[in-house]
Amino acid sequence: MDDHLLGWLKTLDEERLARILANRPDAIAPPWPRRLSTLAQRLGGGFAVMEALRGLPLPALEVVEAALARGEEDGGCDAAGLARFLGVPEAELTPWLDLLADHALAWPDGEGRIRVLGALARWWTAPCGLGEPLGHYLDSWTVSADALRALTRALGLPPGPKRRMVSAAMGVLGDPARVAALLDRAPEGTARMLEDFVWDGPVHQVDGGRFVVPGSPEKWAADHGLLFRTSWNVAEMPREVALALRGPDYRPPFTPEPPDLATLPVDPESVDHLMTLAAPHVVERCAALLENTAKTPLPLLKSGGVGVREVRRVARETGCDEDETRLLLEVCAVARLLAWDESAGGLVPTDRFDRWRLDDAPARLRVLLAAWWRMERSSLRRTGGKYGTLLGDDPAGAAVARIRRTVLGMLARLPADTACSDTDGLVRLAHWHAPLLDRELLARCAPGVLEEARLLGLVAHDAITDLGRALAALDGEAGGENDDSCPRVEHDPALVECSTRALAAVRRSALFGADLTAVVTGPPSAELAELLDRAADRESRGTASVWRFSPASVRRALDAGHRPDELLADLAEVGAVPQPLEYLVRDVARRHGEVTVTTVACIVQAADPALLAEIAAHRRLARLGLRLLAPTVLASPVPADRTLAALRDSGYAPVPVEDGGGTGGGITVRRTRAEEPQGGRLILLPGGRVAELEQPAHPLVEPAPDPREHARRLLTADGEDRRPAGRTWAVIGRMASRLPTAQQSLLGFVVDRGVRAAITLADGLTATISHGELRSGVLDAWCEEAGDYLEFPLADIVEVRGAYA
């Protein structure tokens, strides 16, 4: 734990502490901390610090790096000196220091110095390309008194006590003028040799033998404290030496102003119109793609993912283009609408698809947008001019999701009537706001992100739509790709309103013509499109969509099990059915089924018709379902091996006949169902991973933690007296008398180390607890079932078991 951070937190008022908690919601995630000391541990955690840095713009990180480079070994630096180091007025530095303080990454102490969180120093091992402070080498136990005296003699300093010699050597080696004077007396080639250490990092591989050759630049530099060898072939340059050699005019990079972004004016009404066209199209096309995979499961390649040939087939059969197919299939996989089905041998719709299609259109759209928002793949990113494998592995992983949210966030900063006209400028601006993103990956992903957003109705004319703006505001609620759902996104009030408006213009009726066409003047609803796709062929899309009825299309609907009267009734609900269309449906229905096709698993042949007639009438063979196709041919729906065994059991002597001909087949509609013992199901994730997930209920959106409430609670609780440390075991041993010794020890770890355990009370109630405190004979611990801290009487606890996540 960072003691400086804890001391600073204790000086804060409720307003300032609440601001920190609002910027660092991870610090008050359940189980929320009850003490400022626990909060300091969370705020100073290495991975928590990295997550906080990801949300800061470039100038804030440059200030942190400069502060680390300028700071002394105790982690502090003077604010005025830091401003001089960066070459800017102190007032220009103030807003960035305030931003860092509001994230508990750097703060002013009582002496006016800037303290930097210790975890940052562990991440930045060489801030500004500089090494360890000089004192790190001179005060090291590896530097003997004789070596220190030799260094002071080489620098022309008098000998003395160790601390005085260290201070004097640091005064010389940290002074640019004196270091320059030293180099004037150095052997030839010394300045050139040191140049790499000065500008290209403090640590380099070296030839260790040259450090023991008299008169060599390496030995001279080591003798005068300009380089220190940590091993035979590795040398390092101290921070003060590098700064001195860089000269008094050196300034670390500091870019407080964001790069300019070229923009163009755009008509907001046109952007809004394109949103209302794209949003219903997404819902409709996803339904069509999922219906297609229900009829023809989508196989996977042996190496993982879906092949290009299958993508093109699905695109051709559903009327989507390939880019749309790639994007929506991956979105459906992340939304858990598609899953691997072993018996089908491919991807098929899940049970969730059945529930999804029953939701209203805005809810369906939000499920898809939430899946895209957390998806850790870039469906339309090109590498070497080619797309990656659909649902294959993407090594970039979570970085792709962060890039997507950053790019859309940059567009959300523009006014509603402004469009971005420069993708490269957008990349530069995104990198300024999120400098920890890989610049090269960002440049490769940005065009694909914009195209994906356009297909989903989030971007139009290179300007963000209201739907995109509502989604961009949910950056912190995106969740991870492996999350089964993200209720905070799917039920966000602003996104609910925008998705409803985006789908308000859908058409639920069609104009049927005497030429056997159906015209929808606007975006069709998913239900209308599904009905027309069922019985007609789509000829055009766009502002108006056109379907054409034909004998083949009507026959397709009848083949799927629709009765003619029902089909005509469904069509009549969405428009006036003209007489030619009614005649077409009834004419096709009249001839439908004149010829039938039966699935046959095997056939039984014999030269004697009487023998076959006997077999067909045999009671014990009735289960074979034998049907007489010809006097010498019987057909059975039972496979050949079982039919063969049944005939032999009944006293006949059949023999199998090898035949190259195929048997009949059929098409069945499949759904992957929960067949696992625990009630879970296998879900295919991008990259060929399979996850077992529980069947979710409709999730309730929990309210976000209130930073002000937590700040008030922390400041109040921190003033309370706690039981002195070291008495945990004595109190538990005396009060939890129903527990055996081993279980008392486990309960002690719940208190002293915050471990997780399951307890049972005397009345039979059970709870999963952690982060406990003892007071007045009760255990005050976090209860996972209640989502809060509860008190459990120690005398009532009858069992303690280990609990593992």
C-alpha cells in the first residue's frame, strides 16, 4: 500500500473523495471498501492503475512521465520545477495535475511537492528514456568504500565519509557544465559511445572486456561514474548523467492541445434518415441469417472459424453482401444467438434466438448493439488486403474493443451537424485521447470500425447518429465479450429512446400489385420482411423494397408447412391481396403434393413376391414400418443394420447388398438446447472457443454505485475504532465455540486476509462471505447473496467451508 496515498486520502473532504471514486469506479466495486486503507490498496493496484491510465489523454501521461523522470527516489517532485522541466508556465500544468489527482495517480502533498503513485513507477521503468537515479547506484551495497573513493578521486573530489562522497559525486554528475568539462578530458570516441545511452535508453548490451582495458572510452566512463555495469555485458547510465548530457535545453514532449480534425458540415436530418433505414435493416438481416443457419448449419474449418466459401453462400442465400454477413454473424455469436451444435455439425441458432425474435424490434436491436460494443474482433479490418477468418482467433483481442469505443467516442465529440472528413486525422485524435492504444493497430482498425458502425446505423455520412451517440456514452458499461449479456447497455434509458425512434419509421404494411409484386415504401419491419421472404423473392432494397411472387416462391412457403388459407390470411393482414395473387396461391396449392417423396433408410428385395408379402404382413416386423413399393421391393424407414437383425430374429435369412446408390434424405430445423447436466449450454465464442453458460433469466439492471454515498461512508467509517490487530484468533476461539479448530482458522482468514468462505448458521441459513471484521461478538462481513455487509453472530456459526470462484 502507498503510504503517501493513504495520508493524502485522509486529508480529503467528501466532495474531492467522491470525485475520485466517480473516476475510479473499480475502487468501489463490490465488495466495496469500508476503510480508506482498503481503498488505498485498490487505487494503488497495478492493473487498476493501468485501467485508469487508459482513460487519460496524452498530456496527462506526459506529465506523469516527466514527474517520474524529474522526481527523486522518494517519488516526489516540485510543481514549479516540473513546469520548468516541461518548458511551460505552471498554470498550464495545473489542469493536468488536477486531472491526475482526480484519478488518484498523482497529488500535491503538504509541502507543495507532487507525489506520484508508486505503482506508476513500476510500470514506467525508464520514464523519458532515463534510468535509475544516481543514488540508486552510489548507495548500493555493491559499491564498496574503495570504489567510491576511486570515483571521487577521478572526479577531482576530496575523500571523506561515504555520505559526503556520495553527495559530492552527485553534485558533479548532475551538473551539465561539469559533466561537459569532464568529457573534454575523455578519450576519443567517449561522447559517441555515450550517445546511445543518452537518447536510446539507459540500458545497453556492451562488450564487458572493454571496461577493463586502460584508456578505452568504456573504462573511462565507468571510472568517472557515467556508466555502471550491472553485469559483465550490461551497462546502465544514471538518470542525472543522461539529463546532464542532454543539456539544459532538453524538454520532454508535452502536447496539451489535441490535433486538429478536418470536418465537413452535414445535414442532421439526412443523418437521422439514414439511421432509420439502417437500424431496421440490421434487425431484419440478422433474423434472415439466423433462419438460414437453422436450415443449413454453418460448419467450421478444421483450423477454426468459418470459411470464405460458407460466408459467400450465406450472403447469396440471404441477399446480404459479404461485409454485412461477416459483421452480423460475428455479432450474433457474441450475442449468444448462434452456438455450436454437435449433432448438426455446425453453428445453429440457440434457444435465445427464439426469445430474441419474440422481443420488440428496439430490444432486438439493442441486444445486437451491446454485442458489437463488447466484441473483441474487428470484422471488417483488412490485413494485407484480406479479412481475417470469420470467428477465428484475433490476437489483438480486448484492444480491438477499446479501439472501437475510442473511435466512436471521438465522433461523439463532434456537433450533430458535423462529419469527419479525414480518417487519418481521426486516428491521430483518437491516439491523443487514448495514447496507450497501439498506434499501428488503431490505424488498421479505424476504417473497419467506421464501416461496421455505418452498417449498424451508428454512423451516416461520416457523422455519428443519435443511436451512435447514445452507445458511445456507455463506454464504461460495455462489459467483456464473454459476458452473457450487458443489461446496463441493453436497458440504458437513452439507448432505449434512440432505438425506439430509429425503428419508429418501419413499415408494417405492403402494397400488393396485380403484377404479383409487393412494394414496401420504406424500411420493412422484421416481421413483414420475414413474411414476404417466406412466399416471394426480393428483387430490390433501399428506400423502397420490392418482392415478386412466383409459383416457385409460393411452393417454397407451402413446402415449409404453410397452408394456403393461412398464407393468404397473413398476407391480407399487411395489405389488400389482389385477385391474381390469390389465384396464384390457390393454383399452386391445388397441384402441391400431387407427387410425394418418402425418406427410405433401406430397401428389402426378393425374387419371390409371396415371400415379401409375408414379410410385410408379419406382426413381429410391424415396428420396421415396411411398405410395399413393388411386388419384389419393400421399403423401411429403419436403418439397414437394424432391419437386418429384425429379419434374422424372425427366422429369415437376409444378406446385406452393397450398393453405391444413396438413400433418401430431408431437411430438418434444429435448435441447440440446454443438454448439459447442470442445465448449461455450449456457446461458440470467436476464436473457436466453447463456453458453458447458464440459462439466464431476464437480468435486472443494478443501479451504479453512488460515489458520494461511498465517500461519506468511508470518511465516517475511517473515524471509528476497530478491534486491535492480533486479537482475531482469540476472539474467534472464544466466541465461535461451535466450530472445530480448522474451521475457526478459516474464519480467521476471512477477517485478516479477506478470503472467501461459505458459512452455515444454526437456523440452517447459508451465506458466502468475505472481507470480515470483528466487533462485539459478531462477524461483520460482505455477504454475496445480499450484496452488502451483514452481521453474523459468531456463536450462531456452526460450519465454515472454503468457497472458490
